[in-house]
Amino acid sequence: MPVIKVRENESFDVALRRFKRSCEKAGLLAEVRAREFYEKPTTIR
């Protein structure tokens, strides 16, 4: 899970944008979408 420390005098919007960008780089959203529904092991192969 990406962690963001809010800098001094940084708005919430900017911090949220940084967090979303770090999640995107970590591939978190793609992983969640891939695991949203169960897939049989034979289907994955």
C-alpha cells in the first residue's frame, strides 16, 4: 500500500493526486480489477 506524507502547506487535492499517482505506479488498481471476480486456474492458463 503506497504511503504519502502530506507536506507542510500542501492542499488536500495535491496530496490526493500524489497518492493516486503512486497507486497507479504500484499497479494497485489493476490488481484489484484482476481479482474482482474469481477465475478458475484453467481459465488463467
